[in-house]
Amino acid sequence: MTEFTIASFNVKNLIGADKEYYKFQSYTPEEYAWKEDWLADQLVTLNADVIGFQEVFEEDALRSTIARADRNGAENNDEALPGPDKRYRKRAIFQHLSYGAYTDAALAFAPNIHDGETGNRRPGVAILSRLGFAEDPEIIQDLGTPFKIPFQTFGGDEGGFFTIQKLSRPILKVRVPIGDEVVTVFNCHLKSKLGEFIRPDGAEFAHESDLTNYDPVGRALGAARAAMRRMAEAWVLRGAIIGELRQGRPVIVLGDLNDSENAVSSEIISGEVPFKNYAWMLRHDAEHRADRYSDAESAQITEDIESVRLHSAERLFVKKSLRDMVYTSAFGGIYESIDQILMSRHFIPDWAGHIGEMSYFSVLNDHLTDGSHPEAPYNKLASDHGQIMATIQLRRAPK
């Protein structure tokens, strides 16, 4: 049986020293050295075969962090693993203690097409794979032809459109060969919850950003814009996921969704949950109250929905372990799960056609603090997200 691990890691503004990524925000050489070492230690702890990274401003900084992780991991191996002269060196426990270097791993980086000058930078995403890539990575951000999402008024009149042509951050798609399978992996970082305010022509800033003249209605509209953009980006990702599932390809989605597991954008990405029994439901073309779907139609509808659903690794873990909660983010003293690993039913053992299943789900979140905590001196340098990882075992292909 082939086992692999897959993780999601928001590295929080990864960029080299003395480089202003946002206005007046940069790292001194000492701060960057601390950050790189902290990130490297987290990578060594994860020791994952495939990792999706978010908030990467520079590929070079990520490569430098990975190289440091390899150095730290090698030191750990020297201390923890028995030498070839030891009779017990092949015991299974030492396989789990061993760190696997990323020297020959494949790295795909998707820069942000909105990336600007100093102080106005925009982060991208990346995927690191010890297992390589079966095809060239694909970046989804500039959609070319604008996608128009139509609305109607309650009177049936046209209610305008929400138009999306470019995503706020790229979605990175790779195809990873694992054992006898090839799995499609998406890494995403959806629009943040920070309000989206429009700066009038000629103005130095949007008036809603002036907190000394607090505009509650304008700021609420900014939050609504951010939510609509996030949901539209989730819809674009959902379309790409369906394209893979329609080809019978196993799919795993990683990333910072900037919404909790039960939020709308997560539901858009993972797909709707089928109704318990559609034979109870009034037909879409009903002419009288007894017009219900047949048992055969109910089974077909359920299968059509289940075949394109994604399942939360976190929820599967909570169900299996009887743990009641998982936190991956803290902001303003609020703890929630906004980072997710979602997988198609190819990894759900209840489905007859499954190719494997998740055996464990790990969360590195003991460091979760934010600026609201006075005991968090390294908030700027450490990630404000917990790192999550799923361990998945593939079934042996039938002979």
C-alpha cells in the first residue's frame, strides 16, 4: 500500500529582507533570518510529500526556506537515526522519525499578476512535490473573457451582473503521480475578509479607510464586495474541479479559503450535500401535489451530486477521532478554521470505486496567536495559520 502526506501552509508574507511588501512593512535581516528558521522548522515537522504554500511573494525566498529545512532535517537525522551498523536501524519507528530532503523535489510557483512596485506587492502561491509533476503546472488567474454572474430582481426584471475577469490571487493546478495513480491538486488563496474599498479618482485613499471619520455603511459595503469576490473565485475554482472530476480524475484541494468550513465559499468549492431522499421532494415540473421524483430518479440525482462532491479532511478527522474542533487561524482573538484540505470521493472508503483513504489528519496550531495577544512578540514573523496535513493510503491496484 502506498502512503503519502499532503499539507497546506500559509507562510504569511514570505519575502526577503529589506523589501517592502506592503506600505511600511518589511523584514530586517535579523527578522527574516528568524522567520526563515521558524518556517524551516515547521517544514521539518510536517515532512510532507506534497505541500501547498500561500502568501509567497518571492520564489527565491521559498527556495531558501526549503534549503534551510533540508539542512535542519539532515541534522535531525544525524541525531535521531541509528547508523548502518545498528541491527535495529530498519524498524518502522525510524521511518517515521526520518526527514526526507526536498533536494530533488519539484517546485511550481504561481506569481500574482497584480504584483506591484515596492510597498504594493501581491503574493502568489506554490506547490512543492517530492513526487514530481506528471504534467506542466497550470495557473488560473486571468480568465480572459469576463465571467458574468447575472442577477434578477424579485419582480423578475434584470438585476445586473457581477463580473469577474481576474482573480485576486492565482489558483495553481498540478498533476501529481502517486503510486499507480495521478492526482490533480489545486492550491488556492481566496480573497481575504478585509474590506474592498474604492478610492475615488484623484483621492489619496478611500474615505472608508479613514477610521477617524468612521463610515459603518461604507465599510459594510466593502465587506460585501470582498465576500462577493471570494464567492466568485470559489465558483471559478469549482468549475476547474468539475472539469477534472468529469474526466474521472481524483482531486485534492488545498488552501486558505478565508472562510470557515461551513461558510458559503467552502460550500461552493466542495459542492452541495444531497437531500436524504428525493422521492419525498416535489418535482421541478410538478403539476399537482403528488408529483414527486421516483425512487430511480432519487438514486440517480443522489449519485450525480455525490460524484462531484469534495469532502473535508478536517471533518473526516473530527468524525473519526471524536475531536470537537480544529483551529487553523486566529485574528482579533477569533479562532476558526479557514484552511482546508478537500478531497474527492476517490479517497472516501464508503465509495466502491475509492483508490485510498485518509488515515490521519495533523494540525500544527500550538503557536496560533495574533496582534491581540500581548504575549505574541513574533506575530509578524511566525505564520498566523496552523499548518494542516492529511496522511493518505492508496489501495493496491488489482492485478
